[in-house]
Amino acid sequence: MAKKTGIKVNQKQAAERVSKIFPVLKKTYPDAQTSLDHHSPLQLLIATILSAQCTDVRVNIVTKDLFKKYKTPTDWADTDTEQLESDIRSTGFYRNKAKNIKHACRTILDNFGGEVPATMDELLSLGGVGRKTANVLLGNIFDTPGIVCDTHVIRLSRRLGLSANKDPVKLEYDLMEIVPRKRLGGWTLFSHLLVYHGRNICRARKPDCPNCPIAGHCPAANKPDRW
């Protein structure tokens, strides 16, 4: 039994709730997948770094031309920092993102033969890459299930009574205990489904509880501000 900010979560009940809402969300969002446009592991890595504190829509607008200009790890690592900052400015926090991108690509060149690595530990060795970014790569590129704890997943997990944690890493481990790793589509698909549901129905400020297909399984239905 966990308790955070007044929210009580029973792990067994949370697991049962997941088994009920997972199939409904799959039926509701049959095309759920990452919204970041990419055609290679490197492109998804860059797009995910850029997506921090930025919408996927904005990132896709920026990367449409960006991926034509920078095609290899060398292109990213050796580009002029100020130029890269200018190219990604509209995604926000552009100085830190440019630094992380260049560092990550330099590490890819120096330590991984120019190829984006395919394990959690290796990905975490890249600049600007935390568990969220690593799980995006693992689940969408390398067929390794991973739970991506973005803002939607954090919000919905609490409203649905799946975890009391706001901390992304603690939440990730909570969800790993109650979401099937591979069955029903596994950790990666469950993350996508929560993101889609968070964007379309269970929005932060004004969730549409009356039209929510899983409201009957949601402890926060019609009172989401408490969660």
C-alpha cells in the first residue's frame, strides 16, 4: 500500500484495473504509436530530446527541415553550436538541447561506432538521455518493452489510481509491476494509449469524463482535481 499526497493505491486493485482498461483503450485508439516523426533510431533520439517541454506537433514542424540538414551523428556533433541553437530555438530550452544533442552524437561516434545503442545502460550514457528518452527508443525502435512516463502518463496514472507517485522513475517502476510487459501490447503500447487518452479525453484542465470509455473504472471520474 502506497500513500502520497492523500492518494492511496492498492497494487492488486491497480493491476485489476489495468486489465480492464487496457483492452478498452486499445479498441478506442487502435493506431496508438509515437507521434514523433522519424525514419531512423538517430532521428527518433533527436526528436525525443527536442520534445522535452515542447509539443510533438512543434517538434515535427522543426525536424521536417532539420533532418534534411543533419543526417548523421557527425553532422550533429560537428555543427556550430550557435547554428544548431538557432535551428532548434522554437522548441524551447534550445541551448541545453543543443548541448545534449552534440554530446549524445559525439558519444555515439566515440563509443558505439556511429550507431545508436540498443540497451538502457548504453542509452543512459548519452548526453541528455534519461529513462524516458531511453524507453522511447527501446520500445519504438529496438522492440524492448518500456514505459514512457511523460506528463500524460503521470497524470492519468494518478487519476486512474495506478500509482501515487509523481516522480517519473518511481512511477515507471510502479507501472512495471501492474502492466503486462508484453501481453496486450505490453509496456510500450500502454504508454502510447495513456498519451492518446490524455490528449483526447483526460486532459489536464478539463477532462471529458462524461465521454470517457473507461470512466467506470476510474476513481477520479468527475472529480479529477483531487488526483
